[in-house]
Amino acid sequence: MKLLIVRHGKTNWNSEKRATGLTDIELNEEGIEQAKILRDKLKDINIDVIISSPLKRAIKTAEIINEMHNLNILIDEDLIERNLGVYEGQPSELEVFNELRYYTKNVPIENGEDCKTFTKRVFDCLDKIINKYKDNTKTVLIVSHGFFLRSANWYFNGLPTEPEEVIRIKNCQIDEYDI
């Protein structure tokens, strides 16, 4: 089984360098174009299942990719972005965001999810998807968010240790894993 995990296209908040988290922001024109480029890149890949976060930016990215595949897009609440609590909408260039990205520091977030809690949610979600599809599916495409892709990388490659290097996730980045 192959697992393709995609981050949604760009939003206005991404352009403004604001922390999006659970805020349900639409793709902007650049994000739509990014998703179309990704759609064309994936057009010859035989995708069997598409699963998306329930947030608009992920669903729209999944819908654009799906134009070449014509599948039913499944929505999974567990793919939703990390809850950034009091930091939602704040400038992502604030020093605290460098700290929030580190698994080893596990900075608490008021009214939100710390990194280890979120990462456990991602691991449980990936376990669920892999167990459901591993025996009868060739390729599953997941459309989610930056923190999800970062945690998925840890799922497949091991949790980070200190000193920790922060992985930067780009809009419409696609990570591929063979199960």
C-alpha cells in the first residue's frame, strides 16, 4: 500500500503569515493554482481512496486533485489541523511559533493542543487508516495540513530527539510512504 499525504494549497492567512490552525479559511487563487499543479502531477497515479480533513482549504484541494480521479472524498475529523488555541490568527513569525513546532519542547497551548497530544492524535489516525486499507487498497491519498504532515513524518521516521531540526512544510507538498 502506498500512502500519499498532501498539505492543502495556500490561503490568504498563509500569505499574511498568520497561524491558521482550526480556523476554516478558503484557498486563495494561488492555492487553487497550486492544487491544479498537484492535480496534474497526480493524474497518472492510480489513487483508490481520497480522505480529507473537514476544513475548507483541505476539501477544496482534495476536490481539485479528484477532478482526474472521480472518487468519493471521505472526510475524517481526525485529519483536522492542530488546535493552536490562543495563537490562532497570530503572526506566525512570532518566536513562540518556533517553539510550538518542536516535539521535544512540547510547549503548552492555552485552549489548544500541545505537540505531543497532537502527534498522538496523528499517530492514532494513521494507524486507523493503515489498518483499514492495507489489505485491499493500493494507494490512499490524505489531504490535511502542515502540522499533520510533520507528525506523519515522525510516524514513519521516528520521533525527533534533541537537538531537533524543524521540518518546514510547503503548501501542496506531497509526502509518499510505502506501507
